[in-house]
Amino acid sequence: QKEVEQDPGPLSVPEGAIVSLNCTYSNSAFQYFMWYRQYSRKGPELLMYTYSSGNKEDGRFTAQVDKSSKYISLFIRDSQPSDSATYLCAMSRNDYKLSFGAGTTVTVRA
Amino acid sequence: GAVVSQHPSRVICKSGTSVKIECRSLDFQATTMFWYRQFPKQSLMLMATSNEGSKATYEQGVEKDKFLINHASLTLSTLTVTSAHPEDSSFYICSAPGNHEQYFGPGTRLTVT
């Protein structure tokens, strides 16, 4: 069993729709939870960073963490074609080593 | 935000040769850097932790004699792929930790022919 599970998709939505992404994990030692966006042949860029259970909102992005269920989510509201990318969840203990999900490829259709 | 650069951005080499990839933190010092590998349509897999002034630590299954890491200074880590084979063809990405986040380089695409 992988430490971090993420459905690779692909996921295709019309412009303006809400994109819903999620990951599950098995290691209860994970304390920090992140979502990265990666465009083709580029390095990942950090979108959201959370530490505790609950919701965190930043513009059109909302990250949710449920440590009791070992489940994290990312929601993108009012999606735009420029949001088309691969979204990776990542998590770490307190040692900066990141464990990544497989990544979900998202296409937002104009 | 902090910037991490990598050089080269892409490289093609012949099987059996060695290739060096550089990772630099441009506006901050990094005593630790991480090297990841990403195969097509797959996620990033941590290969090793580069430590300034000491030996790198490798993740399980990563050959330390094949992937040589040198953390020469507080702003530079290098990954050398020795005796490269076609199965080493991949996207190699480095990162350096900042305050609560990792700063990733743009990646180096290695193709071994």
C-alpha cells in the first residue's frame, strides 16, 4: 500500500465549475499537508500549505484536512482554463521530506 | 519568494557516460537539499537528502554509488548520474526547504540513448 493515494484522473471540467481533488494517506505521523500544481515539464509550485485539521482558504482555492480520516482535499472554485495542470498532494512529518501522491491531471474546458 | 535553479534544463547523453546536474539556491542558504525523480505520468519520488558538509542520505532502493551527491556549499548541490542507462531517463527535480515549505527547482530532463 502506498503511503499517499491519489486518483490520477484525468479530470475534465467546464470553465467555471468547481474542481474537487483529494488524497488519502496511511501514515499518521504526517503533520504537514500541501498541494502543488505542476505544469508539463516544470517543477511543482506550492498552492496551499496546511498543518491542522480544518479548512484553509486562499482566493479560489480551499484546502481541507481531516486527520481523523486521513483525508485531504483541494477545491478550486470558478475554474479557469489556466488551471489546467497536474495537481499533486504532498505531506511530511517534521523532517521536510515530502511524500507525494500520484498527481491528478485536470483539464478545464473553455 | 525563494528561487531554486537547476542546470542543465535538459541533457541527452549516451549510455555508459556520466551526467552532472546542479541545483542552486539563488537567494538563500540551504544546508539541506532534496533530490526527486519523476517518471512520465508518475509522481515525484524522493531519491536522497543532500547535506552540506556531510554525506547524503539515500532512500531505500536508490543506489548511492550510481547517484553521487555532493553538497559543495550552502547554495549548491550536485547530482551525478554515473554510468547512465536508458532506464535512468527521467525528470530530476531538486528542492530546498524554506520556512514551512519546499522550494522546487524547474527540473532537469535526462535522456539516455
